Amino acid sequence: MILYIFNILFYLMAFISFLIYILKAKNTIKYSLIFIMLGNLFYLIKLILNVRSGVAFSNIDAIVAFSGNIIMLFYGILLTKFRNLENIGFIISFIGALFSMANLRNVFLHQQPSLLNPIFLIHIISAGLSYSFIMLGGIFSLLKLISEKQIKQKKFSKTYVPIYTLIFIEKLSINMSFIFLTITILFGVMWSFYYDKSLYLDPKIMVISFLWFYYAILVHTYIFKSSKPTTISVLSALGSTITVISVIFIKHSIITG
């Protein structure tokens, strides 16, 4: 188990290292590559031990974890040849960590879940915070779009808020949404391991994963200014709409079904 934990931790450290690179523009790529190599090394050691004991690919979880580590291996190799790939490193490394977490399923399975379990509490709290920031971002994005229209028409209402204030809150909300969605997925996946059902088809996890990708792209777009500010605001408002629909209509099948 300890080898799997180190495997996951190093991929998460690579994820953080890539985030520091794109947020602070610091050259942390060499550290990211080291973390990827160490993550692959610990997985390789455990894989060799499993092959020798004849339990290398005994279930779908092992295959998912293997796929995640192969993705990380090839990405690390490609990164040494094509340095323009570092901008998506935070997405790839998180996928690698998430897939590798499948190896922990047998550790949690058949243990009695509790609503007071710290994993469950962190998952619920971070989900609530991520939804709150998504809603906040959507509201202020709509206000920003309205304010931009008023500025173009040179019409200002009594409730006019300075555009720079709206931009700041919109950006903060998008970034915080991404951070808390990341925490929500990590602890949500660990919580799902308590249930003897497939988490890969759980609709709630699939929607949250979609939202994570959605906001990862939105954060990337915001940082590198690859889209117009108006487009980002529209996407932020759309993300809020999708979130409201998912919260109301989509439930965890591993718990309810």
C-alpha cells in the first residue's frame, strides 16, 4: 500500500509544481519531471512485485491505475522533447494521480462507511465551497457582461459596480472553483471506495469530473488570455447553469442505487 501512496503523492506534487509554473511563471518544470519519474518508479516497483505474486491485473481498478501511469510515463517522455506541453501538465498529472488512486480501492472496500468519516466530511465541505464559488463566479460574470454593455451604451444604473471589481471577483471565483473541485474529486473518489460498486459510471462523479475539466480549461484560458474576456464570462455563467442542474437532478448511484 505504501508504494501506491507514494506513487499518488508524487503525481500530486507534479500537479502542484505545474500549477506553480502557470500561476507564478516560475521554472518548476524540472521538479515536475522528477516527481513524475519518482511516481512512475514507485508504481513500477509495486507492479513488479504484483507480477511476481500473480496479482498484477486482477480487476478493473488495476487496469485503470496502469493506464494512468502509462499516460504519465509517455507525457514525461514527450515533455523532455516538446517543452510547449508544460502548459497542460497540471491537467495530465491530476489525471495520472486520479487514475492511480484506483489501486487504493481494495484498501477501503468492505470497511463500514460513516457520515462522520473525515474523508466524507472534506468531500462534502469542498463540494459545497466549489459550488458556492461557481455560483458566485456565474453571478459576477453576468454582472460583468451587463456592465460591459452599459459601458458601450454609456448608460449607468444606480447599482453600477466598477468593472475592475467584477473582473477581480470573477477571476477569484473561477480559480477557487477549480481548487475546491480538485479537492472534491480526490476525496470523493476515496469515499466511493467504501462501496462495492463501480465508481467509473457514477453519474455524480462523472459530472464533477466534467466540471473539473471545464474549469481547468477556463483557468488555463484566463491565465494565458487565449479567449476574449467576454467569452470567459459567458463560459463562467454557463458553468454555473450546468452546476445548478447537476446539483438538483443528479445523485450518487453508488450510494442511492
